[in-house]
Amino acid sequence: MKTTNILIVGVGGQGTLLTSRIIGTLALNSGYDVKMSEVHGMAQRGGSVVTHVRFGDRILSPLVEPGKADIILAFEKLEAYRWLPYLKKDGIMVVNDQEIDPMPVIVGASRYPDGLPEKISCRCGQFALIRALDIAEQIGNAKVVNTVLLGVLAKYLEASPEAWQKAIEETVPPKTIEINKSAFSKGYSTKQEIGKGKVHGGNVLEQSI
């Protein structure tokens, strides 16, 4: 099997780290070598959080290089936009349709960019936009946004839904197993806005945000 490179990006408190551990558990259960690296500066204050997940027959480095990510799973639209340089040309971007203001926006030094889905979709191979927070709130717990998004991500990987459910059972706290499995199933069965865009080069990082 070729190496699969996944980048999970969001802000502190969204459950990105737990999501990466579920993916890692799934890969280990499937017999693959797995390496992960978590970077979460100021995560408790809502700062950016990114996790690199790589799995395959043999993995030497835990870090995904720019332009090498097969999939980016973004828990927030601006974070998706920030990390686009890491997505390979025909890569897949799965984005939660949610806006969380970074500190420069909160203090009035900048504004949240408009039209991010359009800017993102034209720079990736496949693009899926989902209102994961709305789905999580319908289930009854906004904290399961991460497993709703995981259900969407699962459609792009080879493992069965049953294998994902097993990984969830082995990773999340016991008292949250059932609601997380429900959230995963909802994400897996939900239709998303999916598009295939033209790839454009260049650095799309918003330095002011």
C-alpha cells in the first residue's frame, strides 16, 4: 500500500486530536505502520491545532510535507484555507462549514475573509463542505462535530464503516461511545456539497490572520 497522508486542522477545543487518534487506531487495526505528530500552540485559547497522520507499510517520518497531503480534514473554514499549501494537486479537502474568529478578528485588527469555500474548492481535486455543527446539535451534543466529520472523511478511505466504529469504540471515553458512533453514522450517510475544482498554484496563507 502507498503511504496515506492526512492533515487534520482546526482550533483548540474542537476535538481534532481525538479524531487523529481514531484514525491512527483504525490504521493500526488494519495492520499498517502509523506515525502521528500533534502541534497545538495556544490550543486552550482557541489557537490553531494541526495533526499530521501518516500510515502505510513503513512510515519513517510523522510529518506531512507541503504539497503532499492526500486529504485535509478541516474543522473550520479559515484553517482549511491556511493549510491549503499542504494539499497535493489532486488532493481531497473536507471542510466543516463553520467560522471561528481568530484573535485578530476578535480584537478588530482584521476581518474574517469572505468567500472561503469558493477560494478553497478551486484549489483542490475534490471538495466537500458539510454543516457538521448543525448535525451534531441535531444529535444532541455539539462536541461530536469531530466524529460527524470523521464519518465524511471515511468515504474517501478504504476501511469499512464497521472498522471505523470499532476504532471509535476503542478510542473515545466509554460513556461517549454510543453518541460518537451515532455521529459517525450521521456524517457517513449525509450528502455534502461536493465539487471538483481547477487547481491553482501559489501560496494562499492569510498572513494577517
